[in-house]
Amino acid sequence: MAKVKGDIIIDIEKCKGCELCIEACPQDSLARSKQVNNKGYLYIVKIEDNCTGCTNCALVCPEGAITVYRKIDKKKELVTRVSNVTSDMTIKVDK
Ligand code: SF4
Ligand code: SF4
């Protein structure tokens, strides 16, 4: 069976600290930073290396600040990137 590991990239300057992604993460991988971004929001950071790449965080983020990747047998694939809530989103789900 293929070994799957997730990873995310957070655009901290887009983040408004709403915490929706924290609530949506089943792995408790996310938390608020103690630092603010350029807009003055406490942005989100990854606190655990246990992401499964489920995409929940990216799907609930109203700012499109999170990009999700999955590494399947060490091959890294983009699975979710939501660039803007008012435009199209591209989501790739499990094969
Ligand atoms: S992709 Fe899933 S497991 Fe990974 S940080 Fe986002 S919500 Fe958590
Ligand atoms: S859902 Fe988006 S805007 Fe809200 S805290 Fe998470 S990354 Fe920031």
C-alpha cells in the first residue's frame, strides 16, 4: 500500500487569524502564531509534522491562504490550492 504524507504551505500575509483551519484539522496540526503579519493578524502556523493532506484546512479558509500537498511514496503532488473564494477552485482528490 502506498505511503501517504501530507504537507501544507501557509501564505501568512493572506491569513486573517480566523482559526477556521484550526477547527477543521483532524490532526491538530495547526495553531496561532504569537506574531502578527503585515496586516496585524495573528497568523497560523504548523505545529506538528503529522499532516495527512486531508485538505480540510484549505477548503475552509476564506482567504485561500493554504496550499496542500501530498507525498505518495516520496513523490510530491499538489492536491488543493484555493486562490480566491470568488474565483474557481481546483481540487484534486484521492485516486
Ligand atoms: S491538510 Fe488536513 S491534516 Fe493537514 S493541516 Fe490541513 S486539515 Fe490538518
Ligand atoms: S482559515 Fe485561513 S485565514 Fe483563517 S486562520 Fe486559517 S489560514 Fe488564516
